[in-house]
Amino acid sequence: MKYVDEFRNRDIAERLVKRIREACHQRITLMEVCGTHTVAIHRNGLPELLPKEITLISGPGCPVCVTPVSDIDRAIALSQKDGVIIATFGDLLRVSGSQTSLLKQCSLGADVRIVYSAYDAFYLAEQNPERQVVFLGVGFETTAPTVAAVIRRAREAGLNNFSVLSMHKVLPPALLSLVTSPQVKINGFICPGHVSTIIGTGIYKRVAADFHIPCVVAGFEPVDILQAIALLVEQIERGEAKVEIQYLRAVSPEGNLKAMAIMDDVFETSDSIWRGFGMLPQSGLKLKADYAQCDAERRYNIPPVKSQEPPGCICGDILRGIKRPPDCSLFKKLCTPDNPVGACMVSSEGTCAAYYQFSGVNIA
Amino acid sequence: MKQDIRGKGTITLDHGGGGRAYRELIHTYFLPRFANPYLEKMDDSAVVEIPQGRVAMTTDCYVVDPIFFPGGNIGSLAVCGTVNDLSVQGARPLFLSAGFILEEGLSLNDLEKILIAMEEACREAGVIIVTGDTKVVPKGKADKIFINTTGIGIIQPGVDISGSNAKAGDKIILSGTMGDHGIAILSQREGLAFDTSLKSDVAPLNHMVRQCLTMSREIHAMRDPTRGGVAAALNEIALQSNVGIRINDAAIPVKEEVRAACEVLGLDPLSVANEGKLLMFVVPGDALRVLEEMRKNRYGKGAQIIGEVIPDYRGRVIMATAMGGTRIIDMPLGEQLPRIC
């Protein structure tokens, strides 16, 4: 595939591995913030290629995983309302709420449809004028602008049977929470390419300058990731902490101004609960009053649910990079992709799912 | 009178009533397509002569949605799927049965297209449908058309092929590109429709298998990687035979369009369904000869040796990644979920 194969080239990868091995002289812990990176790392068997001194830990960059049980419970409560069609990305279906999951509700008669984009939910509403369609908005700055665009279109079209339950989150507060936490020891960040395409590199400059942690924005192919690791290791060995963009073919320092403008038009930040992090101030996105008619939060009186995290599950610590999946007593025993206990096992981008699916040659 | 219903109209509940409408449907649509002395007798059972040898028997239900897709339809699938299930057991397919559940409202034109595809697939595979049944259910009680086919084949003496016979050292041949069928189907799904020139690979593989069997007496195991794809088929054999399997990412043939669609949809081509491919486990000394023979068949042109059976990692499948690392290939879970970002 053009523009992809060159980033999967084994010779280049081998040269990068050699470069990393030559540069690395100390124990280094790097966090890949994004779930897509976690998957790419394990799918390509990269940990095995790296020197033992380098530990990769996974961060909070899987949107499904950081969605708290309470939000899943609210989505499930909405699915039980008469006449409501829930439109959602597939990953959310299997995530357990306190009692049940959307998938289980489906088998009991809830009308839940998998969509690939918020636009599909919009069309679903157009095609079902007698029903209410609620789109479950989950995702970071990568996803939020397209959802915002759909909300704008729904308002323009006067579509009054379409709304969004916004559980969107923004990444910078979680990143700052990680670097200020005494439990978390990270020597460098592999920064998320997709999110950075939208938000640019402003936040990483702060992390690098104020906390002296180098940041490299990376693409998602194996060569991208290896090059990012090489750049990080070299910075760390030189005692530097600056922001570099490895993913130059997609990311600019200022980000995508148009996408951010649409997002700002429709959403405003609000306090938000993250699985593993708890409440992070101004880390969520809710619909502005101008778009109240598309706001499921305002439209429906969702009864408060007493939510409970599954006992024994350490997803929270995994999302902050304090623990790794094999440290969990449930991993591969009670918690499997067929029967996930925590959210990190559900999403294909979840750390536990990635470990379960792709690695384990040595940890099995 | 027979011409009255041809080419227009739809299936009604009358067609399932066992009376005149039913007979007309059978005589106009079914019998002419599948004409053979066994079927034409119209007895309650077909009585057939079976040549000497062990008999293999298999059954499968076909409920594919959509019923028409690039490269085939539910009819070609219903014949090829069962022919292939017999073939990968080393059996020569001979006779099929076909059961149809038709939803009230199915267009007769569509039914005819499906039956034509079945007729063509039977002719190519050299099998005949010797008995059948048709039921009609009210609208909403089925989705357009469901088909069940059962197949009978015979196994030549000396042929012993089973998913539990794979042995350490065996080379694993994949007969061509992975995932064509699954992606062709997905490209047509409501809400997901995308343009692609990709066609389903649905095809009867019995002739290719017969050719390969003449090249080696030590083909140990075969499987057609349908639902769950190559990942599921290899995991099944690793478990059944209690062996490890190592495959090589770089050796696995995948079409460019399939790879691209999988990237976009967040799917793994290894877990995507095929309907005209097989995996063959062959003793190492015969592998190249069998591979060469397979490539002579139109359905085996893209065949590759993709890996081998190893004594360790029992019950598991591992893959050498193109980057030089290793990863586990797990049994895929149910439906693959579309990814979010």
C-alpha cells in the first residue's frame, strides 16, 4: 500500500532498532498515550526487538477504556426508554456497566445499532422520524470535531429526533494529571498522532518545559513508532526534554484550526470523570446551550444510577501506567475478551485486549 | 400454465402450502435446474448407489446477508461451502440435499438467480442435488431466504485427513489470498457500503484437492478457513492436533484492496472469512510438489507456504511479524467490532 509500506519496511526497522540499542545506556520507561499505538506495538511484536532497559507502558488514550462505569450505566438507562434507538461505535457494546451491558440489553429488546460514524446516526434519525436516535459520543479531540459537525448539521436541518450523549474527553488534563502524579514515573511520551493532528503540540511543550519530559508525536506504523522511540531515547541520553514531531506527514505544531473551531462552536469543557483518574477538571466536552435540542443530557431525564467499578479490576492503575495487565489477578482468568471485566479488555485498543491478543509469547 | 408465475411476482404463503402453487413453484423453478434421475422420481427419499470406500457426510446452513454479493450469491455459497467441507476431509463429493426456507415476499426473480447459481456451482463441482425441501414462512419470520445443504462424499482408501492429524514439521499451504469473501460482503452491508472491485472468492475446491491428493499420500490435515478466517482455522487445528503452529506474516497472501479495507475498518485480515480457500498441512518432503500442483488449478494460483507445525507452543498459533518480532494469533471472538478511532 502506497504511503504505508515504506513505514513497514523491515530494513528500516532493523536500522532503527540498532540505533536505539546503541543509544540506550540506562533504564527508560516510555508511555505510549494512545490505544492505537498500544495495538500497533503488540501487533508488530516490537517489545521483543527493544533492549531490555526500555519499558513501554500504555496510557489513557483509549476513549472506551477511560469512559467510567457511570457513563455506561447512563447509556444503558437511555437504551431502555421507549422509542429510543441507540447508535454507537461497536466497542461500547460489550463494556459492562454496574449490572449489564448494551449488548445484553440488545438481547432483551433494546434497539442498539452499530455505526461507523456520527453521520450514520444522523441518517438513521432521518430515516426513522417517529423514533428518537441517541448517538453515544465517545472519543477524544480526534472524534469530537466530526460529531460537532453532525450536531451543527442536525440543527441546521431542524432534525428534532437526533441527540448526542456527549461523553467526549480532551487529552491535556489527563496528561497533566499523569506528570504531576508522584506514583507515575515516565521518562518520555510517545504522543498520540491522531489527537495531535487536531490539537497540535502546545500541550506537549508544557510537559517538556515544566516537567522536563521529552515528547515525540508519532505515527502508527512500526517504523514510525521505532523512530519515535529512537528520538526519545536519544533526547533522554542527552538530558534534553523537547517536543519533536515524528509524524510530520500529518501533524503540524498548530494543529487543525478548522476542526478546533467547529469543536469550540458546539462544545464547551466541563468537569469529567475518567476511569482510573477520577474527576479531572475541565476534561470533558458538553454541548453548549445553543445546541440544547441535540443534547441527550438535557433532553432526557436520566435517573442517577449508583455505579460500581468491578471488584478486583485494576483498569484504573493500568490506564495510568502504574501497573501492566499481567499484574492483574483477573487477567486471562476471569477477564478475557469473551467475558471482559474491565473496559481495557473490551475495546480492541484497550491495553489488556492488546496484551491478550497479540503478546503473551513470553508472558503466557 | 407453468409460465404464469415465471419472472414476476413474489413468494406467497400459498407456495408453501403443499398444493397447486407449491407444485408449480417446484416444477417451474427447482426441478428444471437440478434435473437428475434421483430427484425426478419425487419419492420421499432419494435412493443412491455409493461406490466402495468410507463415506463422509456434512451439513451447513447458509444465512448470508446480503443474499447477493460481488462474485456470488447465497446459492453458490450453499453448494460450494458444503462441497468444500467434504473436500477438506479428503472426500470426493457426490450428492447434495438442499433445504430452502423462503420468506413470504421474496421475489421470484431473485429465487431464480439463486437457483441458477446453485446449478452452475453443482455443474462445476460435478455433484448433483438428489433430494430437497422448500418451506415458506410469513414475512419477518426469516430474512428472504435461508438454505441448508447436506453433502455426501467418499474417501479413497489410504486417505486419512483430519484436523487432529497435523504433525510437527508439516508445512502449511494456504491456497490463495485471505479475506476476499468477508470484505466483499462487508462492502455491501447497509450502513457500510463502499465501492470496491473486490469479489467473493466463493468456489468449489474439490478438483484442486483431488489433484493435490495425487501428489502426496501424506497430506495430514486440511481446513477451509470460512468464518473466523485463517486465525480460527489454524487455532482449531493447533488445539485438535495438540501442536504449535508458526506462520510467517510476510508469506501470507492478502489482496491490496482487502488490506486497505481492513485498515480502514479496523479488522484483521487473518480473521476475515473466505469461501474459496483452504489450508493444507503436508509432510515437508512433499510440500513443494503439492504446492506446484495446487498452483496449476485456477483456485490455487496464489498458493503459498505460510508456515509450519512446531513441537512447542502446543495448542497455540504464533506469527513471526514482518518487523522480526513474534506475536500470538488468538482465536477470534465472535463478530469483529468496528473500531472507534
